[in-house]
Amino acid sequence: MLYERKKSMATQQQIINAWSKAQIHSNYPDGSVRIDAYGSIMSLGEYGKQTEYGWEIDHELPQHGFSVLSSLMANQRALHWRNNRSKGDKIDPSSLRKWQ
């Protein structure tokens, strides 16, 4: 199952770290619902699922070409799965500024 495979790829610490970087949704101050860098809503319990509020851990600097930095938790963030697919290995200019 895709969900189980993807979920096993990240440690609980990586999941919590990535989740903590996303903006808290104002209607859910407990932090169970957050907003990714592109404005999409994600639910904590939907990690690894391709659902309406599903999300994945994205590497701001892609693993391809930045292998040393890509594994650092500082390079990981929560991103709605659709946005992660759309982004692919593209680099967001704001991510580059962070690493300069």
C-alpha cells in the first residue's frame, strides 16, 4: 500500500518537524490542521495519504542535485501531496535564499 510505504520512509521526528513548519489554520488552534506554503489545507492525520487534506514531507531543495542538504530536517517541510507532485524537483526561489 502506498500510504504505508511512504509513511515508513519518514521517522516520527521528521513528520513532527515538517508539520511544525506549516502555518496553523486559524480555525484549528490546536495545530491539527495547517496550511502549506502554497495555501493548501492539510490535516495531521492525513500524512502519506492522497486525500483532500493529505500531505507529504517535501524537500525544499530537491534530493536530486542537493543530496547532502536534502536529508537535513531543515530542508524538509509539510506540503499538500498535490502541491508536492506539481513542484517536483523545481526550486522555489525563496528556498534558495534560505540556504545562502
